[in-house]
Amino acid sequence: MNFVAELGLRTVATLETFGDFCRFIGRTFYWIVTSGAGRRNIYMTLRQMYEIGVRSVPVVMITGAFVGMVLAAQSVLQFKAVGLEADLGSIVNLSVVRELGPVLAAIILAGRVGGALAAELGTMRVTEQMDALRAMGADPIRVLVVPRFLACVILMPFLVLYADLTGILGGYVISVRVYDVNAAAFWEHAARSVEMFDIITGLIKGTVFVAAMSLITCYHGFRCKPGAAGVGQACTESFVESCMSILALDFFLGVLFNAFYALMWGSPPTTI
């Protein structure tokens, strides 16, 4: 009976947390729609765009470059063994554009930005700064969450493009300059296999990933427990849940986009 009671309490607590998170999302989108484009809102969003997006460009580009380099280095020997090294361009480019670029850019952003958002908002909750905002008649979600959410969503497509670009260039350097793959064949197969649909879906994926990440991290910051331990726990939980949600969304979006492609053009997209 104790086990059943404990299971019931955990289930109820989980449902309450999920409901509270849904209310948090609803309030965020409500303020996005109703707060308008006032001067203060624009200033706060631009400030967060610099902190979240511009300062993340170097780490995203370096990560993308090494991803492309590792992918090429691990694939080129197997492809040369069967005489298909010319197809390496399509493999590297499709892998980076369709999957690795948006996924790794989102995970890097979850580590660099998500933890900072959770810690910053958690500290503000612990030090009662959010209560001070409410006392002054301002909604903390409108003031603190909306600018961060918009900055993440607006800049994520550009970060994904940076990751794709450096990943492709990294794969090219390793394939052509190190393992002597024919450069013309590399780009020819890449241009033949990579479609605009792949690029657009990668950008959409990255935007959805970072939207989920920003909402999760801001929610954990808002619901942070008191004390330094509570802030640390909020950062840890936000990063873990963000990574899990990114991977889960990647699967479901991949299935959805494949079905949409087959519905519109009658055949699945080019396989890797």
C-alpha cells in the first residue's frame, strides 16, 4: 500500500508540475502577443540577443567545424575501401545540415545559455527580485522571460547556419586536403544530394529546439528552490531536461518532415 500511495503522490506531483509548466508557456505567449513592440521591450530583447546569440557564435562555429571534421575523418576510410569516396560530400553535408548542425547547436546553446538563464532567474527568485517586480506592478514573465525567449528564437536560425557552414568546411578540409578526395566530386555530390528542403527543415528544427530549451530553463529558474543548492539544482535539471527534449523533438520532427516530404513529392528525402 505504501508503494501504491507513493506512486500516486508522484504521479499527482508530476501532473501538477506539467500543468504549471503549460500555464507558464501560456502566459509567456500571452505577453508576447499583448505586450507589443515598445521601446523598452525592443531594448531588452536586443540586449538579450547580444548576450545569447552574438556571444555564442564562436563556440557554435568551432563545434560545427570539429563535427564536420570528425564525421569526415571517421567516414573517409570506409568509403575509400568500397570506392565511394566521391560520395563523401553528400554524406557530410546532409548529416550536418539535416541533423548534426541544429541538434549540436541547440545542445551547445543549452549548455552555454540555458544554464545561465536558469541560474540568473533562479538567483533573482531567491533574492526576491521577482517579488519586487510584482510589487511595482510588473509581471516577471513579461519583463524577464519574453525578451530571453524572443532572443533565442530569433537568433537560432543564424547560429544553425553558422554551424552548418563551418561543419561543411571542416568536412571539406579533412576530406580533400588530408585524405585527397577529389574536390570537384565532393562538391558535385553535395550539390546533387542537399536540397533546400533539408536546409529549411534544419532551421525549423533548430528554432523549435531552442524554443523548448528557453522555456524549460526559464521555468526552472522561476520555480527555483531557496538557497544556493536550489539554484544549482535548477541549472542541472534545466540542462538535462533541455537535452532530452531536444533529442525527443529531433525524432518526432524527423518523422513528421519525412512524412510531409513523401506527401508533397511522393518519395522520401535523400537518405544519408
